[in-house]
Amino acid sequence: MSLHVRVDKRRGAFRLQAEFVLPTPGVVALFGRSGCGKTSLSHAIAGLLEPDHGRIELDGRVLLDTAADEAVPAERRQIGYVFQDARLFPHLSVAGNLAYAQRRAERRARIGGAAIAAAAARRRAGYPSRETVVELLGLRSLLERRPYSLSGGERQRVAIARALLSEPRLLLLDEPLASLDAARREEVLPYLEILRDEIAVPIIYVSHQFDEVLRLATHVVLLEAGRILAQGDLGAISLLPELRAIIGPDAVGAILTAEVLGRDADSGLLRVRIGAGELQLRAGGHDAAGPGEILRVQVLARDVIIASEEPRAISVRNHLRGVVAALAGDDAETDLISIDIGGVILLARVTHAATRALGLRPGLPVWALVKSVTLRGRTPPKPPLLQARA
């Protein structure tokens, strides 16, 4: 399954030119600064914005082809759209909002005729039931309440459930956490991780908050000034200078997958394998992680020290043997060093003087001393537990 997008749209002085092919299912993040074109692109995919030129195809179904003068209306694209504000029906309870979505899916199948109704029935067998969605998003205690009585995080969870119960081929979440404070964002993010891991409906997630992308994304499309700078899996994108220009120097680092090995008997820290080496880290909210589980970790460049000899008798616990893979000027005073630690890359920021003193060059064996590791959640399982079949 895949999503093919080619869009060209001019709005005043701004021009959106985007072309990409994305794998589904999974969470594809459209990421970039505010005003880069993320929402315009998502509106074009959903049918809320008509491109000047373009073609959009989802899993073999053409949604837009301007050359052939074809455009499926937004309400028939089977895309569940969740906006920054939840846009729930204020006169209906939570249960009523969910029931509306289910009725809409059933009505769409009836209007489409026997063939579409049969296809809808086959798809429905692969979608989660209302009960499952209510449990996954923690809505059981909210069903009889009206939207005005809900917190911002609760309203967004209901909006996501409503979109999912409309039986979409694609969920499009347009900065769904942007209107929430930090505490409410942390309330909703775990539920989004559950959806990513347990439901096979593909998700496009629009955000300019890199922390959200780190938690959720399996694939990233990087936008700037209406154009796509790069796209790929999160680990590859984390190493690109195009990303560094957007997120700033303090957030630069490698996103890595880590296999849980067990726990260190003395410290109680989680032992994980990264590349050919091993790190110890605090489990955070993943105390139950067992051997073989795959986690996602972030190692910031500022938290990596380079040694040309094996370190001894120092307080930094994590040491990884590696080889310098590349050097790049970072700013007027520092270099960014890529270190291969066994098939995966760490980034380290060092001064120009340190580069010269250590004789850093591609191919040089070094030790990477990791001062801090941030756990960014689980890597999503493959395949998801629930399959949304066509």
C-alpha cells in the first residue's frame, strides 16, 4: 500500500510544490517550520484545497488528477481529518459524536451501491470495533458527557475516535496537539502511540514540534518554503543538515533503535544493544520492557565525547567503540563528527581545536562516550495487530 502525491498550488506569493510516495501503514510526519506548507499539503490530500496541478493516489485509488479533470470530493475520499480544534458536535454527547461517525460510514456504503457496500463490509472486518476504539483511547468514562465539559486533551481523543470510526483509508492529524499545553500533550501522546502500534490505518501527522515527531513517526517528510527538502525513515532524517537548520543546534542528534538485553543487576538500569555496542539507560515509562523488545532512543550530539583511546576510570558509564565516518563543519567554532558504531551512526559536536588535537579523520578508530540517552518510546511492531483490509 502507498500514497502517491504530486501537488502544485500557488497562493499569492507562496507556492507549494510537493511530490512524494509514502509507505502505508505507519505514521508519516509532515514536519517543518510554521508556514512551510504542511497544512496546505494536508488540505490538498484531504480534498479541502484544490491544487492548480497535481495527482493524488491512495492505495491504487485516484483521488485527484487535474490532467484528466478528476477530483473525488472531500466527503468521498474516506480520509478521517482531525484539526487543531476538535470540532465536535456540541449538542451531542461523546457517545453521540461516535455514533454519528458510524452512521456516516454506513450511509456512504449504502449510497455507493452493492459493490461498494460489499467492499465496505470486508474492510469493516479489519477495522477496530467501537468498543475497541473506546478502550484504546480511554473514553469509557466520558461517553455520557458533552464536549463543553471535557478537557482539551479529552476532546482531541474523542475527535480521533470519531475520525477512526468513520472507517477511513487514511487518518490525517493536522497539528492535533497544537492548542494544548504541555501537560495535555503528554496526556494524549501515549494514546497516539497506541493507535500507531495497534491499528493498521495509515496516519499522516502534521507538526512543527520535533518532540512529537520523535515519539510517533515512522517516516518523515521535511518541508521548507513549500518544497520537500528530504524524506525517509526517522533515523536517516535525524542525521541530515536540512533538519539541523530547522530544529536548531541543541536538538541535533541521532535517532536509533535499541534492542533490550535486560537489566544491570547493580544499577537497575536497562541494558540495550545499539549497533555493535551496549548502553545503559533509565527505563522511564518502560519499566516492563523485556529482552528482545525494540525501543527508540535519541543521543544528542552535545552529549557525546570523543576519545582516541579507550577511556578508563571516568564517571561516564556508556562507552561505545566506533570509527569516524565523516566530518562536517557545524558552525564557526565546532565540527559535527559522524561515528559508525557498528552499522549505525552517532553524531558528536566537538571544537575545531579538538578535531585537530585528536587528528580526527574518516577511518580513525575512536571511542564515543555517551553522557545522556533519551528514551523516545517503542519502535512500532510489524505488522500492526489490527489490519484494515481493502
